[in-house]
Amino acid sequence: MSKKIIELLSKEAQKNSEDLLWVKVVGIGNAGVGKTCLVKSFCESKFSKNYVETIGVDYGFKLHNVDGKEVRLTFWDFGGNSVYADVRKELYHQTKICILVYDVTNTSSFQALDDWLKEFESYGGKKSFFCVVGNKLDLPNKKVNRTAAEEWAKRRNMKHFLASAATGDGVSAMFTQVLTDALKSST
Ligand code: GDP
Ligand code: MG
């Protein structure tokens, strides 16, 4: 191949990679609230009943079209167990979107959101776009008051969503809305 062609090709490759929009999405919240399942549901339309605690980091990837733009989404779930606090702090950097997840049948998972937010913000995540998701909407024994959760989110300028990773209800709508809002806010 001539030098000229190689030059042209490498210029083209560089231009393409500049056009690519990578968005890092991080899910935080107590262990067991359904962070991994929400991402699996969105990325792979899959749900698993067998709980495998995230050890360290769970990762997901999806190409998604937001307002006509192709976006490369990377999802990170750093495991809710405080044993992994160091891993989380290391990886909070450059998060574009932070999704705070609680379980609608578990009050303490909702109360823990303040601490999660504090930890996240104190380790480099301040500039992220935030939202709140109450997961496991399919379960009958709901404990977290919907209005209280909506107000908690509103006071912090975040949108509040309800979803079920088990049935897929609200999952795609939530991710799509959050991505659209987040990309708008950053342009
Ligand atoms: P994580 O620790 O926050 O990542 O939680 P996981 O995504 O691993 O889910 C924890 C457990 O909750 C698993 O046993 C899942 O099967 C279950 N789970 C997750 N999402 C839902 C949901 O929407 N509905 C129900 N009923 N169970 C769920
Ligand atoms: Mg997980």
C-alpha cells in the first residue's frame, strides 16, 4: 500500500473515532436492589433469578440511538458491598450518568441513597447527570412510599423512575429518557 493511502486511511480512522460518542453509566445502590439485572434487561433483554453478588465490577455494553446519534454506552455496577469501596472510588471518575437504584420493597435501600450519593460525589462523580430508579415494581409487598421517593428526587433535581428488571417494565423507557436528558444537558 502506498504511503499516501495509509495516511488517508489513518486520517479517516481518526475522524471516525472522534465521531464516536462514548457514555459511561454507573449504577449505585445497596447490594441486591437490581443494578446488574436492570443493565442486563436493557442490554440483553434477559433476566436471571439466581442472585450472584457482583464481585468488584459488572460491566455491560450497548449501542444505542439517542436522538439520531449513535451512542456507545458502557455500564458499570461496582457491587454494593462496602468491601469493594476502594474499587468503586477508583472507577467513579468520568461518569457521565449516575443511576441511583433502590428496591421498592426495601426501605433501607431507599434510605441508603443519601450515603451513596455522598460517597459518589466525594470521589469525582460531581459532574455526572443523576437519576433515581425504584426497581422490583413487579413485587406486591411495596414498602417505599412513592410520593416520598419522588420528592427526594425532586429536591435534588433528579427524575424519579419506577421499573422492573424482572418483567422489563419501564426499563427501556427509563434508560432512553435519562440518556436523552443527559446528552442534552451536556451539549
Ligand atoms: P445488584 O446487587 O444491585 O446488582 O442486584 P442484582 O441485579 O444482582 O439483583 C439482586 C436480586 O434481585 C436477584 O436475585 C434478582 O433476580 C432480583 N431482582 C432484580 N431485579 C428484580 C426485579 O425487578 N424484580 C424482582 N422480583 N426481582 C429482581
Ligand atoms: Mg450487581
